[in-house]
Amino acid sequence: MSQRTETNAKLGTGPAPQVPQAPAVTDWIGRYLNQQKAALDSIPHDAVSRLIARLRAALAEDRQIFVFGNGGSAANASHFATDLGKGSSDKLGKRFRVLSINDNVSWITALGNDYAYEDVYVRQLENYARPGDFVLVMSVSGNSPNLVKAVDWAKRRGVHTAALVGGKRGRLADLADDAIVIDSHHYGRVEDAHMAICHMLCYAFIEHPEWAGP
């Protein structure tokens, strides 16, 4: 063994081990991608168009937009708020007032500890939300108790509600004013499809700023 090879081995910087390209692995990748494409193809174009119109109205009326979820859906909510609040707003020169309410860990843990985990979002909406505002939630199951409780509260107080869910639909699909159902029960594929919708909602205004209106 050369001195350089011996040093690399000690440092763990040698050639990376090769993943076997067995037919089973490549076949699985192909199936996964085909099923992901099917999940994306299940996105209803007219429903996404309605959400774009809803965001346009929120911008024109200076409404607050609240977005939230749990786990991977919470990450999607944070990502969406960043893209809409910065990318879309920068392009338009007019700001979307969008807030991801799953990002304040101190507040969420205080609410979960002092009340219940199902209250961590509805209690924040009680502070912020007003009639005419817009709530967007994401949930693969459609049954997360904290999302159901928040959407129910918001809807009863004149806040427009929308939900992105998976094939199980859950209570959110029937409760929200607008719901988009992805035809899959696979958490990863549904979350990826939800993020694709979020990107469309943002890039609609980035690529077509005229759609925001005067």
C-alpha cells in the first residue's frame, strides 16, 4: 500500500464504496419514479388554478396567509412561505403577507405543554387570524387533529381554508373550502406532489407577474 493510499484509508478519504447496480435496485428506482409521475399527474389543474386566484385575492386585499403542517408537511409549509414571501414578492414588488406558523418552536412547545398538541395551531390563529384571511394546511393523512381543529376554527370565523391531502382524504378533504387530493397513500410521493403544488403557486407569480393584477 502506498503512503498516500494508507493515509487516505486512515482518514476515511479513499474511494467511496460503489453501490451495487443490481437489477432489483434499478427496477425499484424505475417503479418509484413511475409512481411519482402518477401522483403528480393526479394534481387537478383547475383546483390549483383556484388557489392561484385565492392568493391573488389575498394579495390585492392585503390579507394574511397562514400555512402549516406536521413533520414533512411542516417543512413544506416553511419552504412555501419562503418562496411566496421572498421569491414571488420580490418579483411583484408587492409583498405577500405569508406566515408559516409551525416555525416558532418556543410558542408551539408552550402551547403543547400548557394546553394540548392539538391546540398548537388554533391557539396561534386566535392571536392572528381575521375574517377574510387565508389558511393553507398540508397533511398526507388528512386527519391530523391539530390541523382539523385549526381549519374548523378558521372556517367558522370567516377565514378561507384550503387543504392539500393524500389519497386517504381524511376529515380535512371535506372540511376545507378548497381541497386537493393526491391519488397516493405513499407519504414521500404525496409530500413531493404537495411541494410541486406549492412551487406552482409561487412560480405562477414569478413567471407571470401580470397574473397578480394591477
